Amino acid sequence: MNEQVTELLPAAQPGAAFRKPLPIQQSSVLGQIFAMRKDLVGHLMALEKVHGPVWKIAIGRGGMISMLGPDALEFVWKNRDGAFSSARGWAPYIGKVFPGAIMAMDGDEHRYQRRIMQVAFRKPALRTYLDQMSPAIDMGIGAWMPVNQRMAPRQMFPLLKQLTLDLAASVFMGVELRQGAKDLNRAFMATVAASLAIVRVPIPGLKMWHGIRGRALVGESLSSAAAAEARNAHQRFLQRVLPCAKRTGRALHG
């Protein structure tokens, strides 16, 4: 694969018959972690100025190759010859908190799970979601500026994140806004945060511990929502996905 990666590097001269060696950024694991957590985009842009669009960071057992730009993205995402593995790339980060996630699958299993999920994102389903979301969006935005506090300053990012999670809980999982969604949102955010935890073992009080507990709560909520969908005719996300999985007789992963 290194030979394929080096094809993305500019040759020293037009028509040169050799490939440039892959540039290597020597750094400590902690140094790279803290630099990326402080300013990921700025850190990558600084390394690009030094090494160009492709370089290798010498950390861990095998190191990490970074590739920037449209050609690199096409090369990786199309993955025509199967040189890249989503499972091996994502499992170390999300395996404990999102076991069996579609983004961490390869090959036939990934294609099978993706086909099931696509049922829930066809045009008729999207129209139904929009009908459910529109009044909830109006209500959520209205709550940002209470009548008696019109001129009070607001931080937009937390408001947008909360509204997005509330909508996802309501439309996809059947949890009505403000009725249990707060705990579910908090659990989901803890689960996501655990994927970037520096300490990768579930020590009480640390991110991985909170993430695994959050994952359990999200799983329980999903199971309850699935049971409820089996008893009603609401056109929500789970109602469209579950019948497809049942017809195949195979498990649906989260």
C-alpha cells in the first residue's frame, strides 16, 4: 500500500521514473494527541506545509499516514482494490462504545447493513421525517429566545447541538422532546466523547467509563423504542428498518 500512497506525492521532476519516499513526522504519542486536540485543522495544515499532502507520523506500532486533498480523498474513499480497512481503522477508537457500528465494517457485512439502513432514507421516509421535524424545530428555536429575554446573549453551538439531538431522539428513537430526551442526549454525548478518550480503559469517573454506561442507556432506549414501534403504526425510522432486517433473518448492528 505504501507504493500506492506514494503515487499521490509530486515527483521531483516531470516524468521522473521514481517515487518520492514517504515523509515521516517524528513525534511522541502524547505530543501528537495534545496538538490535535488543541487545534486539529491548524495542526494538519502546519504539517502539510512541511511535508506536502501525504506524510507518515511515526507513533504506535505501525504509524499513521495522513493524506490531504481531493485526490487523496478519492483514493481512500473509493478504495477500489480494497487496500484500506474501515474496521481496522475505527475499531481501536469506537469498538468499546459502538460495537458493530456500520462505519467499522468491511466487505459484505458492511454492504448488507448499509442496504438495510438505506430503506430509512428514501424519499417517502425523508418526507415523513420532515413533517415530524418542522414543528419541533419551530418550537425549539422559539425556546432559544424567551419573550421576556429577547436581548439576552446566546451561544449558538450548544443550542444547535441540543436541538439536533432532541430531534434525533424524537424522530429516530421515539422519545418525545423534553420527555426523557435530556438523559438520552447526555448519554449519547458521553458515548461519543469516549471514542476520543486518552485513557482507553473504563476507570470509574473517566470518559471511557461514562461512555460505556452511556452506550448501555442508549441501547436500552433503542430496545424500548423498537418494542413500541412493533405495537403502533407511526412512520418513524425504526419502523422502516426493522422489517427489512427481519425478512433477511440476520442481525442489524448499530
